[in-house]
Amino acid sequence: MIQIRKSKDRGHANHGWLEAKHSFSFADYYDPDHMGFRVLRVINEDKVKGGQGFGTHPHRDMEIVTYLLSGALEHKDSMGTGAVIQPGELQYMSAGSGVLHSEFNHSKTETAHLLQIWLLPNIKGASPAYDQRHFSATEKMGKLKLVVSPDGADGSIRIRQDTRIYASILPVGKETSLKLGKDRHAWIQVARGNISVNGKSLEAGDGAAISDETQLEIKATDSESELLVFDLP
């Protein structure tokens, strides 16, 4: 079963400095039919204007993954971390028992475009943690590259949840596939381009909640496409 979440149906907020689209209920956007999917709680597509950003704020007991599409994002937190995230990089912050952080567009002029993802952790009250990795376009080209996992397999970032996240860039007409284990579910988020998933069409900004499928067949249809695939418990 594949249920498509169309881009146009997402929550939308425009704060001037920030344009945000919410796949699931978030902040002032509330939709009881879209509170998350399995352990996936948030997928926000954010566009942050130059010189702007999120001031210092707290998080607790949440696994937070940020995927940069363009621009650069500057991060600071109460663990002492200071970093700039570039396109192709994945940032991971486990809020654990509690952390304060801020995120600002590193550029004064260029817009930063990103996906921010929150997952429920499988343990509460753990010590906060941070990681950041670069995954090149070559590593993702034409295939599913494992970027997040519960065990750090294949150079992926290790998180506190039984979830695997794959990133992919597919040239037009290129296909890739993923086998899902028993009682596993999936979410696909299209960052750019157009794809088909088991024959169903998705465009940029679309997501798909997938259950009771054993195999995902993914193909870029009309343009080069970039996407994330979540293998979820």
C-alpha cells in the first residue's frame, strides 16, 4: 500500500525570512491525519533567507537529521559544537536528555534550502550527541546510499532508532530498488525531480507512506531526481 502525500497538501508557513513546508503537523500547523508516520515525526522543507535563522532553542528526546540541498547552514549547540553544513552533508543531533542549539544561514545573501527530519528515539534521557558526514554526489548517483542506520554500517551515521535512511540521485530513466523486511515500512521524500515508485508517480516535494510492500522499485522519470528513502520499523 502506497499513500502519496502531495507537496501542495503539506502545511505551509511563510515568515518572511523562512518559508517552510511541513509534511506532518508542526508548530502552528496541525492536521490530525498527518501527525507523523511510524517513528518519523517531522519532515520540514525549509528555505532560509541570507543572514537569517533559528535562534537558540531547546530540544529533548528527539533524533534530528538535517540534509542540505543548497546553500550553507551554521550550527552551534550547548555541547560546544560549532559547524557549517554544506550541500551533500548530513547533520545528526541526538537531543537526548536536553540540548540547546541555533541554526543560521551561513551566507548573508544566498538562500539555504534544506530538509529537517525528526525521528522518535528508541531510548529516552540519553546523553546528547552530534555527528556530521559528507556523502558525495558520486556515492549517491544511480543508487541508494545508506547515510543513517542504527549500527553505522557502510560509513553511515549511527542513530538511536531502528531506522535506515538512504539518499539517492537518479539520472533520467535510471532505476534502483530496495527490499523491505517483514513488518517494515517506508517513507520516500522527493527533494527534486520526478520519480515513480512501484508505478506511482511522485514529484518534487511529494512524500509517500508505504506499508505491506516487500520491494520498492524506484525510477527517475522526467528529470534527474534526488530523494531520501526511510526504512522504518
